[in-house]
Amino acid sequence: MNKFSLADVNLWYNDFQALKNITMDIPANMITAFIGPSGCGKSTLIKSLNRMNDLVEGCKITGNIMLDGEIIYGNIDVNLLRKRVGMVFQKPNPFPMTIYDNIAYGPRTHGIKSKFKLNEIVEKSLRDAAIWDETKDRLKKSALSLSGGQQQRLCIARALSVQPDVLLMDEPTSALDPISTSKIEELVIKLKKDYTIVIVTHNMQQAARISDNTGFFLLGELIEYGGTGQIFSVPGEKRTEDYITGRFG
Amino acid sequence: MKIAGLFKMKRRKPLDFVLFALTWICIGLTVSVLALVVGYVLINGVMYIRPSLFAFQYTVENQSLFPALVGTLMIVAMALTLSVPIGVFSAIYLVEYAKRGSRFVRIVRVTTETLAGIPSIVYGLFGFIFFGVVLGWGLSLMSGAFTVSIMILPLIMRTTEESLKAVPDAFREGSFGLGAGKLRTVGRIVLPAAMPGILAGVILAIGRIIGETAAIIFTLGNVARMPNNLFDTGRTLSAHMYALANEGTHPGEAHATAAVLLIVVILINALSSRIARLIKAS
Amino acid sequence: MGKHSLIKDQLTKISKIALIIFGSVAVIAAGLLVLFMYRGEEEARILFFLFYAGQTMYMQVLRIVFMGSMLPVFAALVILSILHKEQAAKVLFIISACAAILAVGLICVFLFMQGLPAMVEMGIWEFLTGTDWRPTWDPPRFGIFPMIVGSLYVTAGAILFGVPIGIFAAVYMAEVCPKPIYKVLKPAINLLAGIPSVIYGYFGMVVLVPFVRENFGGSGFSILTASILLGMMILPTVITISENAMRAVPREMYEGAVALGASHERAVFWVILPAAKSGVMAAIVLGVGRAIGETMAVRMVAGNQPLLRMPYEFLQGTRTLTTNVVLDLGYAYGSHRAALIATGVVLFVFILLINTLFSLLKRKGGLR
């Protein structure tokens, strides 16, 4: 079953065309990785899946993006879309407040006020993000006191707190050390059961290790898209092969 | 300066040396101006500070600054009530909502710069005409507070703008990514993060109000008594100081009042720069 | 779309209609009331604050209509802003952002409205170039030329004392000062800027005036005293802005000069300072603005005689545009008051010119 279907997606930042005729389907409960050199449009594409590009001045998009068969660039509530499609950013960005408040911010935004329920959500989200044991004794401490890797898992927990269907991850480990990275990779594989995950990564080994499907982007175009095993062993395109084997990028 | 150290070996030309010596002399002069003013006022003033100066009632004998202190507090409170919300809200609009460099933003920028450059006597004149005469409020707390609140508006706007801009976009993205609307993002994430900077600006504004004289005496008036209501006249500490200095009949009290005023200003300055330093550290 | 949003839509619609109907009624009524006010109905002035039994029936009716329609308008606004928080907040922010524009507009309109007619009546040329300020004569004479010249004298004096010291001190702050000393000096200079002008004025009165009297003669209340005092007062302005200007010069220019064999001193004075020229000019211009606009301190040390002085009479007293206003405004009425407001207008125009020059230079100097 497909979670997202994209058809002929073009995107411009003012006069610069960042995405060209992207057509792809993203299956549910799988990990889809976007790879490609810097400036190839992979981050732009992931940001248009929850309309974070709306925040960029001069951004214009055409074509069709559907989430569960519903057009997301139509007349829908963007805030509800972003609740369904959570996002984890390149650099950990916990809010400057306590760990508890960081996690409770999302549910509170969507109208949950009961203290009991919030406690429950906070615990569940932190457990799901595999950071509960490290934080349960210091929920009232500032989130900025955590280490970088912990902060990123906190941000994953924060994204999970609003019970999304999809988790978008924009190079979530690029700012982290190898140990934290492997912890997050384990976590992502575990989360696949309940969430559809789209991950942008610079690290090809990472894509090979964790993803089910991989899309390779170059200069705003989707060059090749298919099962990760196939892309990495028998790429159909010369350019994909060159990139994967490290001849450029 | 570190690079300079590497080149210390180079031969100094006499002219360069003279110019460099001049920088030392001039900074020395600047510091001695400060030391002279602060030192003179404090040393001569502190010994005249006595309890009668803070008597509840002002009389010709005691020259109490207490009514002026109350008037100052009231003007500060009223002006901040008017100016802080408006200044913060407009800064929010400029930073968070408006398109960068749009026509409206440019007009607001130019007018704010204009407001910042207008001398206080012109504010006094305007407040006297508009609030005092046209609106018929006369010499009153209302006229004074409204006039002063326009005066500090550019200061509050600029400091708030700068602190909002200093809040990393990552916070905003995080909040929007969770499905929060703009208002919630600004109110719950951006404003609290910018709060120390805004506070430092507000404290600077308080300093401006306390030090203000020319705009006060023609709007609030300069009568040494407790204001009974918002449309009653009074005086502030600076206006009190001005009156004392001009009358010249109570030099001791004038010295003491100057010292008190200066101490208040120094404390406020210290507080503001302390907050500014905290922001830099974090 | 649930039941909840249906109710919301209905409420929105009703509130909008109410807002449009009652709002336009209130605006029309308020407009008519203001019209009455300008026809001389003094009581209309307090229309926004109190119910007041006006003298004519029209006004009473209008007032009731106005007050009566304000209530539903207010209610509709409250309902709308609860239902549409995001839009309501945005509108609130936009309105706030207009406050600065409104303030500048009001200041211009009321100063010019009250000052220009009087100026025209007296004759603009006679007003600006007249050398007699005799409000008590019959007929009174209002010439502000001595004050214009007085303002120029004390400002020029302030530049003479304040600018060289300020610029050299700024060089020290930007290029010489070791970091630990900087940490002490910076707050000190900020404090210098924060000291109220009455304190400066008082200091001038009790220290500088006797000093000038004893060392140079005269009464001590003089152009010279005011110049020294203003020079002290503009120091922090000149220092801070020049320092920022020098810090805004790209580091490569300095490094390039040093790499060519220039000493640190030479690089600072022959490369960085010239490169920061616009910014330093901006600092001087802003200092001029401060000096021209300063009132209380000048009032306390300058002697305030409304007499035309020659430059060599720098030990005599003078009166500036600002002090002219502050001295008489408290008791003036009629044409005297109008002449004071006109003085304010002249000062305001000076300041507007200086500010424009300042922002041009600031932009050129790459200062924020």
C-alpha cells in the first residue's frame, strides 16, 4: 500500500527550479531513503511532503502530492497535515524548555490538557524513542542539558508524541557521532513497524543498512528509484553507479 | 590584535607613535569625564542624603523627593503598559509576519528611525499641544505617560526585533513541524526564547524615562505633590532635580537628589548590561 | 466537517455582518462628532471617555448612536477574535506596527498645523532672520536668528571638543584595547550615554561654570561652557558608532596592509580609519543631532540671553532653539506660544535633515 503518491512534482525557489517532474510512490510501513549529492533536491522534496516549504518565501510548487489518496496541496489544514506527517531535522532542535515540556508541546498544541494523559504520552513517546531510561529521572531538567545524540532522540520522541503516520527525517544523524548514529539507526528500524519513514541521508552505508527502498536524486531529478538491494547491487543507471561507488558527489 | 602582536618587531614611525599615544590620552579623557561626573555627584551628594529627603509629604523645608519618586514610578508603569505591548507586537509583525523588505516594512523602519532621532523637547512640545491642549488632558500623568511612551517606542521595537531575529529558525521549524500554528509558535517558542533581550530593552527604556526631563515638564508638569488620579499633575525625579537646580535655594538637597537619581540610573544600567551579558553567554 | 465547525461558520457570519453594520454607523457618528468638535463644540473632546450631555440635540443623539453602536462592534470583534485566533493576532500585530507611523504622522501634523500658520503670519523670513526676541513688547517681536546662531555655536563647539576625542577613543576601543580592559570600558561608555541630561546640566552648573568663570572670565554661563558640556555628552554617541564602523571594516583590509609591511599603527590609521569614513561621518552627524536637540543641560549652563553673538563672544551667554522653547513654553499664550511652536518646527526640520543624512551615511558605512 502506498502512503504517498507523487505525480509530476515541480518546485521553484523564485527562478531556480529545485525539483523536476518527480513521480514516485512511497510505500507504507517501510523505510524509504533519498540519496544524492548536496543540492540535488532531496531535502527539498522531503520538506514538501509536510509542506514545510510553505515557510520559504518565493517557493512555488506544481503537480500532485497525495497522502493516503488525499491531495495535500489543496484546501486542507496544514497543521493537521504536519501532525500526521512528523519531522526530525538535520540538527537536533529541542526547544529551550524542560524535557517534559518538549514532549508535551505537541499534544498540548493539539488540545490535550489532562495532566494524566500528558504524562502517559510523554512516557510512551520517550520509551518509543528509546530514551526513557536516560531521562525518566530528569524530566524537569532543561532539554539543552542532554548530549547531541540524546537531543536527537528526544526530537524523535517529540515527533512521535502527536501520533503521526509518517516520520520524515532530514539527515538526522549528520551532526552526530558514530555511537549515537547507530543508536538512532536501530531506533529507526524498530519504528518501521508502526510508522512510514522517509529518510534523507548523505551516508550511503546508512541508506544501505536501514532502508527498504532508495531513490537517487541528481540536480532536482529522480534518476533512479527501487528496492535498496537492487539499487546498491545492480544500479540501472550509470550515474547512480558512479555516485554509489564514490566517483563523484 | 593577535595578529598585531606578531608584527611588534616592526619599526615604529614617530607620527604613528604620536597618533597611538593620542588614543590612550583620549580614552583616558573619556574615562575621566565619567569619573568626574559620577564621582563629583556621588561624593558631594551622598553626605546630604538624610531621612527627611524621603518624607512622605513635600515641604519647602525638607524638599522631599518622595512625591517625585512616586510620580516617576507611575509614569514608568503607565508608559511601559502602553509602549511594551505595542512595541513588542509591532516587532513581532516585522520579524515573524511581514515579507522582508516589503514597502510597509520599509515605511515602519523609516518612521521608527525618525522617532528615535527626535529630541525630547520636540516630544514635550508635541505632547503639550496634542495630549494637553487638543485632547484636553492638560498637565497630567496621562499626557506625560503617552508622550514618553511614544519616545521609548523605537527603543522597545528595535531591541525586540533584534532579540526575535536572534532566535534560531530551528525552533520555529520544530514547532511548525509538530503542527503548531504561527501564533502558538510565536507565543510559546519564539517569544520566551527572546524574552531576556526584550527585558534588557525594557530596562533601557526605563532608564530613558527616568532620565527624561524636557518631555516631562510640559506634559506631566512639575508640581511637587502626589498625583491623586490619572489626570492629575505631578513630577518625576529628573524634573524634581531640574527644579531644585534652578531654584538654587537648597544646594544640599540638590546634591543629594542628583546622587539618588544617578544611583538609580547606574543600577538600571548595570542590570541591563548584566542581562545583555547573560544572553551573550547562553 | 463536524457540527462544531458549522456553528463556528454561522457565528462568524453573524459577527461579520454585525461588525460591518454597527462599525460603519459608529464611524459615521464619530466622524460627525469630530466635525462638531472643529465647529467649536468644546465638549465633543471628551467623547471617547465620558457620556456628556452636549448642548445641542444633534450632538446628544450622535453620542448615543456612537456609544450604542460601539458595544455590538466590540462584541463582534471579541467573538471573531476568539473564533479566528490566528487572523485576529495578525491584525493586532499589523495595527501595532502602524503605531510608529501614526505617531510620526501626529507629530508632523500637529507641530506643523500649529507652527506654520503662525510662522506665515509673522512672515517666515522675518521670523527666521529677525534678531529681536521681544515677546513682551507691543507689538511683540519674534525673531529666532540669535537662537539659530546660538544652536550652531554650541553644536560647533561640541564637535570641536567631542569629535576628536571621541574618534581617538573609538580607535582605542576598536583596535588597541586589550579584552579585559574592554570589558570594563564598554559598560562605562554605555553609562556615560545613560546619565540623564539634568545630571550633566547640574554638573555643568556647579563645576564647569565656576571653572570657566575663574579661568576665562565672564559669568561662566557661556557658549564655551555649553560647548564643553555638550562635547562631553556626545562622546558616547561618537565613540560607539565610530567603533562599530571600524569593526565593520573587513579584516582582510587590515591583514593586507600588515602583509605589505605596515605596522599595526599604520594599518589602523591609514587603512581601517579611512575605510570606516562613512561610518565615522555618521557618528559625527548623529552627535550633531544630539547636540542640537539637547535641551536641559544647555538650559542650565548657557546663560540663555536671546542676543545675537559674534564668534569671539564665546564667553558670553547664548540661547539655543531648544532652550528658547523650554524657557517660555510654561507660561506663554497666544502669539508667543505660537512663536515657540514655530521654533520647535524649525528645530524639527533641522533634526529631520540631520536624520536623513545620518541614515544615508549609515547605509553607506555598512552599519546596522
